[in-house]
Amino acid sequence: MRPLTPRRIAWICAGLGAVLFLIVVFSLEVGAFPISVTDVVQTLLRGAAALFTGRWDTIPPSDKLIVFGLRLPRIALGILVGAALSVSGASFQALLRNPLADPYVLGVSSGAALGAICSLVWLTRFPWTMQALAFVGALLTITAVYFLGRRGGQLDSTTLLLAGIIAASFLSAIIMFLMTTVSGRDLRGMAFWLMGDLATPPALRMRFLFIVLLLAIGAIYTTASDLNLILTGEREAHHLGVNVARVKLVVYVGASLLTGLAVSVSGAIGYVGLLIPHVIRMLFGSDYRLLIPASALGGAIAVCLADTLARTIVAPTELPVGAMTAAIGAPVFIYLLRRRLA
């Protein structure tokens, strides 16, 4: 395999970025009200010009509503969620040294789901509290699992994994109990949200969410070279000068925040954090200097494509995004598993 240089990283990420742009244009084009590719491109160019001139009247009202009012915010949310889940999945796989680890293995999604259900049970008057309490539930779960996963004053991978599994089981039991107290209408909405939903706009501004995303991914990326050494063994990495405890803390906090952020705004979308890092490794290798940014772009591509299929395959009815990622991801993962064992 060719040596990994900054130029090669840039070219690969540029190629994935171009694929993502094509997926975005395709997603803007199709739907219950299809728009031609020419109109989509013209609308995007006029919108970019309007940011500087303020002349939004040059865009037809129907195209402006469909592209900028409905589809583009949903696509942007899908990019955020896909990137967050993929990077956190790759990070947890390195942290736990387990190729089957995914963003939900440490119970973060269960904590977010519990917070969301609590908002439906006790705070139904305030719609914004669902996402806020989901994020708070994820943060509390992150904190609890972190302290449970410490052994001898340091973060232990095996203990952390067991603590996450126990926390997820305990929180799932509470969720099942509370769901029996929710009304039928709210129960259906809760079930749809738990399977992944990008239709509901987040309570926070998208700009703020992207800033948090970039900061968390940037913090994890600073440990990329150290993660490459930790994969060979923690003792070996320590002898090579790696501060293993600091790297574990940065990766755990950053990946957990990414997972909590994604789950709080979209529900649980499975297989993205598990499958995308495997695909990126097969295509470009396992060097985390490339794996982290490539996984972010690959996850964004996967979620955007899955959401496009979810809202068009049985239009005007929408399917949960998580159902699409599971339907596509499970067979692909079985194929990759069989190929690896062959």
C-alpha cells in the first residue's frame, strides 16, 4: 500500500467530498415534489449569491421553500449525524480495541432515549425539551459509565465495555417501563424517533451543532497518531512515549459527546458507526490520520443516502432512517464479515 502522506489524505478526502456533493444534489432533486438537476444547481448558486447581496427574490418561491426550507436543513442534519456516528464508532473501536464496538455500545443511546421519554411523560408542553433532555441523559450516562469503567484510577477498556453493557441494560428496562405510561399517539412518535428520525428540526441552531461537531472531531484527530500505536498494545504504546491515559480520556469524552449529540437530534440510527469505519479500512487502510476524516465523510454520505431512500421509496409516506440503515447495513456487514473470514 502506498505511504500515507498529507497530500494523499487531502486527495482522498476531496474525492469523498465530491461524492457527498453529488449525493446532496441528488437528495435535493428527488422527493414528493421532484426538482430538475438544473433547477437545483441554479437555486444553490442563487442562494449562495443571496448570502452576499441579500436578494432572495431572484429564487422562485417554490424552489426556495423546497430546497432551503425543507430539504437542505434535513440534509445538513444528516451530514452532522452521519459524521458524528462514524467518527465515534471508529474511535470506540480503537479505544476498546474491539472491531464490533459501535457508538451505542456504552449505553449512550439508552441514556438519550430515557431523557427523551421523560420529556414526553412529564414535560409535554415544551417540545424543545425532548432534544434537551435526550442530550442531558446521554451526558449523565457518559459520566456514570466513565466512573464505573475506571480501575486503579485509570480508564480500563474491558471494565468500560462491561459498565456500558450493564448501563444500557438497566436503562432499557426503565425505558420499557416508562413507555407503558405514554399515550398511544406519543408512543408511536417515540417509537419512530427511537428508530431514527431526521424530519424534526433540532431545537439548537445548526451552526452551533456543527461547531460542537468540529471541535469534538478535532480533539479526537489530535490523538490519531497515538491511536495507531495504542492498537498495537497499550504497554507498547506507553514505552513509545504515548500518554495512554490522556488519549483514552480525550477519545472517550469526544466520541461520547458526538454520540450524545447525534442521538439527541435524530434518535438511534444503527450500523453507521459500526459499518462505515470497516468500509473505510478496507478501502484506504487503518491509519487513523486518514480513517477519522474519511469516516466522517463516509458517514455523512451513508446517512444522506439512507434518508433520501427513506423519504422517497414509499413517498409521500416516510420510513425511519434507522430502518433503512439496518436494512442495508446488515447484509453489507454480513458480506464483509464473510469476506474477512474467507
